[in-house]
Amino acid sequence: MKIAIDPGHGMSNRTAGVYDPGACKKVRAETYCEADIVLKYALSLKQFAHEAGVDTFLTRTSSADSAPVTTRATRAKRAGCTHFVSLHLNASTSAQANGLEALYRRSTKDKSLAAALQHRLVQVTGFRDRGIKQRTDLAVLRFTGGPAVLIELGFISSKSDRDYLLVRDNRIAICKALLEVVK
């Protein structure tokens, strides 16, 4: 088993060399951006996987990585990854929007992995269960090998979701739950 961990966003797929922070939320003097937060999650997940003896491949390791989304997914496939997990944060103009959701492409294996991840993460976080959704249009899920899921860990635009996701101990619990399901 080899897990591809994809911290969402970073470099743009549309314009080479342009940084894509993903969804951002300014709170007083601080701006929180999806790409930075999910990178922390990806690095933690990689560490826990390593400690558990699970092989991983990170599609990007810093904000300076210039590989666009389609290239990152293709690299993971070439690296022999058996599973692909893309980490994201959702956003809405409504401050009331909150919760977790898992997106999958098409196969029964994709759907099963999405459902298992969704169920476990809702248990761990207590977040609203927004369900699993089929999305055949997402490049990051189209160019992978085995089962692939994009997880929206919560809403950066929701104070309660954001505050929860920024706590180190919560990040650890979420990453351990992700690993528990995927391995």
C-alpha cells in the first residue's frame, strides 16, 4: 500500500507559476488560507503514516511547489500509489455553512473509501455530515490510479469549523483517523 496525500491548491492549473491559495478568510489582522492549512494536515498525515510503516507520497511539500493539479495526480500514479486522498477546505458566503463532505469520482472503491472517511471524520470532529458526493469533473480525481477521494475537512468561512481545524490536537486526531481508514 502506498498513499498519495494531496494538500489541495498551491499552484494554479490555469496559469503556470501562479500561486493558488484556495479559499481564504480574513479574521481581524490574520488571513487564513486553505493551501497553507491543508499542507500542515498533509505533513502531519505523512508523519503518522511513516510511524505506522505506511508508505506515502506527498504531491506537494511546500507553497513553492510549482506542479499543477493534473501533474500532481499523475506523479502520484507514476509513484505507484494505491490510494489518493486530496485534502481541502470548503468555503461559502454564508457564515452558517459548515461540516465535512467527501467527493469521489466514479468507482465502487472510490465511493466506499469516501463513505468510510466521511463516517470516521464526522465521528472524530462532531462536524455536520454533508455526505459523500460523486464528482466526475475534478482533475485531481480523474488522473489517479486506485481509489481517490477529495475531503472537504470543514469550512474555512465557518468560525466554529475553522477554529476547530486550527487546533494542533484536532489536526492530530483527524490525521490519525484518516490514516486508520485508508490503511
